Amino acid sequence: MTSVPTAPDAPAAIRPTPSVTAAPYDHPDARRLTQALRAEQLGLYGFADDPDTTPEVDFDPPHGLFLIAHLGEEAVGCGGVRLLDEHTAEIKRMYVSGDARGHGIGRYLLEHLERHAVSRGATRIMLETGRRNTAALALYHRTGYLPCPSYVAGRDHQVNRAMTKPLGSSSP
């Protein structure tokens, strides 16, 4: 795994300092975290996409990236970005484990993924989350994402929320 430099946004005494590393999508920590995400979605909605159906190559650099967040030695979060087309990137499989929530790890992952998308030429980024995932919706809203029409065929607008954000030189 490749280390990605990180910087805390609050003193260490208040907020644990995460580290973020790039990893292949089939890495054991990535598989464990994405399956935990799926289990949580199954609990919320009664159904969920299987993370194993996403091709590993989608997250291979340079067009994609999959990150794992750690607190100390423990892998506590993950997220990926992939290019949908020449100018559009998509955030996928964002997840932070329950005990690690509330420490800015999701935002940290999101900032790294957005920077990667910008470095690959993306001018906008999209994502999809569930309407019951209020913490994720709040994070995305705070970081500039706005609702948009679904970009995934067959999605139920009563369950899924698609969001988008323009990217540019002022993005993280």
C-alpha cells in the first residue's frame, strides 16, 4: 500500500489523527470494510449492491484510486473514486466503521479522492448514497455536493440520492 500524506484538522488530544493509504480494491482490509458497508446497507434498506460486482480495475491508478483510512494500525474506513468519462469522476464505497465515526475520517477520505479526480482531469464528481444515511448526506452537503437526477439506471428515488459537485482549482 502507498501512504498518502495527511494533516489533522484538530489537535491530536481532541481528534485522533488518521492516516490514509492507497490499496488495491481486493486488499483484505478493503474487502472487509466494503462488506461491512454492505451489511449496514442491508440493515437499513433490506437490500444492497454487492461490492464484489464492482470490477477491481475501476479503482486502479491512474484513472481510479481506492483508499483505506487507519487509526493507528486499525483500518476504519475506505472509499474509492473512478472516472466515468473524461471529465466526470464517481465516488464509490465510502464507509467509516461505527466506532471511528465523528472524527472527520469520511471528510478526510473524500478530500483525498476529490484531489485525485482533479489530478486526472475531472471537472465534476458524482456519488450516490441512501436517503436514510443522514450522516453521509450531511457530510456531502457540507462539502458542496448538491442533489442531482440519478445517473444509475433503475435506481429508486425513494431510496437513493444522487449528488454532484463541480471540481476545479479551488476544490480540495
